[in-house]
Amino acid sequence: MSRPALPELSLLMVDDAVKAALLEDFGRAGDITSQATIPTDAKATGVIAARQAGVLAGIDLALSAFRQVDPSLDVSVLAQDGDKLEPGTIVARIYGPARSLLTAERVALNFLSHLSGVASATNAFQRKITHTNATVVCTRKTTPGLRSFEKYAVRCGGGMNHRFGLDDAILIKDNHIAVAGGVIPAIKSARAFAGHLVRIEVEVDTLEQLKDALTAKPDVVMLDNMGPELLKQAVKINKGQAVLEASGNVTLSTIQAIAEAGVDIISTGWITHSAPVLDLGLDIEIG
């Protein structure tokens, strides 16, 4: 079975993000270590390879780093985003001016390791629930400035995306409900405000709130911090009326039971805000 197609990253966004990272790294004088130790005419081949198992994400950002530092660098890509990596898997080979190669190295690896870490964490969660109908999704708990890339990495790992920002869906949370005067008034106000293409989701933390919410017909109900037994009851109460999303206390040890309760979506911020980097390195090929 072929894997789903990945969304395309905007090269304008990629190049802007990478340029900002390179400028931060260059400082006022550029790579003075390479300038001091490497002859201007020296050439080298660098090999980017995985040092641990995981899922690749962010190759376009790595390529942009090498391209922006020196367009003469020749990059051969040997693995694609979404590919499973084993220790030793070669991701890319880069040949050209040694100074340029080493100047771009850290920015390229920072993006590649971080985003591959997000993809790998997502994949670990998704693998736990492949026998169910549930899907892992990310949240807005992302690194400022990197949201689009981290959400892309989630897709590389087999997950899906929640909303990208405050403007692409209405999500009524507990504080909105408190100010609006209750679940039903909040949903009704949202329905009166929203256009026909805007989905409405409401967060509930009790079964009574769920029952109230369903009378106002939201598109999605977020079941906040409910254990598997409560989630099973919520699924029975819902009877397919709304998409059910479980959120809160989602870990590798809890996600299977959450999914087996029958919910449709499981959201977790951990896969973006706390995923460890995937160890990828660049070594100079000798000989």
C-alpha cells in the first residue's frame, strides 16, 4: 500500500527561514574557523547520514542551506521526506568547496534533525494505533516561526494536522465557555458568526457538557483529559453525531487505550514541542 502524498512546502517560506538561520550563524564575520583553516581552493565531499532509526523530514530546508551558502555545491539527495531511516542510512552527499560545505553544515543539520525528530515521534505514536480508526494530530504548541515546518514534519511521520492558526477554525475552549456563559451559548454564537466553510469545535471535560454540546450540533467535540472508560461512554453518547477528539495525557503508554475507546482524533502537543531531535550527522568522506 502506497503512503499518502505529502503536502508541498513553499520554497519561499523555506528560503526565508533558512536565510534567517544562516544570518544568525554568520554573525558579523562569517565562518572564521573555515576561513582560517581551509584553503580557498579545497574541495570535499560531505555525507549526511542517520545515526539512529527514525523518519526523515526537512530535506528541502537542508538543501536550501547549502544552496544559499554556495550554489556551486553539488548535492545528491538519496532519501526523501517520509522515508524510514536506519543507523547508517545515507540521506545526501554534498560535493564542492570545503569552506562552503562546512559553513552550511550546522544550519542544514539543525533543521533536518529537529524536523526528523518531530516526524519520528509522530510515527512512534501512530504505529501504536494502526489497528484502530484513530489518527494522531498535532496542536498549536509549536516553535514560534517554525509551525508550518513542524506541522509538515507531523505529516511526514504519518500524522495529520490540527488547525494552523486562530483563523482557520473555531475552537471553543474552557475559558471561552466561561466568558460566554456556557457550552450551548458559546456554540450558538460561533455558529451565527462562522461562514459555511468554517468548522466549529468545542472542548468539554464532563459527559454532561458533552450532552449539552451535542444539542447545539458542533462539528467536532474535544474530550479533554478523559480516561479510556469515560471516552468509551462519550463515544456511546455521541452516536456518530460529531467528530470526537481526545486530548490530554497522551503518551506512548496511554495512546493505544485512548484510540481503542473509539475516538476519531487524538491530539498531542508533545510531538512538536517535546520531540527529541533525530541524530543525523555530516562527515567528510575520505578517499
